[in-house]
Amino acid sequence: MSIRHVDDDRALCDLVMQFLEREESGIDCAVATDTSPTAALEGDGQFDPEAETELDGDEAQPP
């Protein structure tokens, strides 16, 4: 699974990436981060807003 995390706080982006990619999380994923929504959409071309599901803190549920 690929996850794109966008937040204007670089330190939080790094923390989320470390948390999700650690082996103990039980989530087999690769995390890409951006500090700008525009950069996330234009980025590496792997993000398809039509195919991805967006979750905010209210919708996210722990595994």
C-alpha cells in the first residue's frame, strides 16, 4: 500500500512516516510526504486523487 501524507509541518510528516513504516505497525506500506497540497498533487505522478481515499483524523480508525 502507498500512503501520501500532507501536512505543513515537516516534523509531523517525518513522524507519521516513521510510525507507519515501522515493522511493528503491522501495516505493509510505503509513505510519501509533502508539505504542500499542490506539491502532493503534482509530485511524482503516483498519486491519483480519483483512486485514493482521503482520511482525516476524525475518520481514521486504528487497525
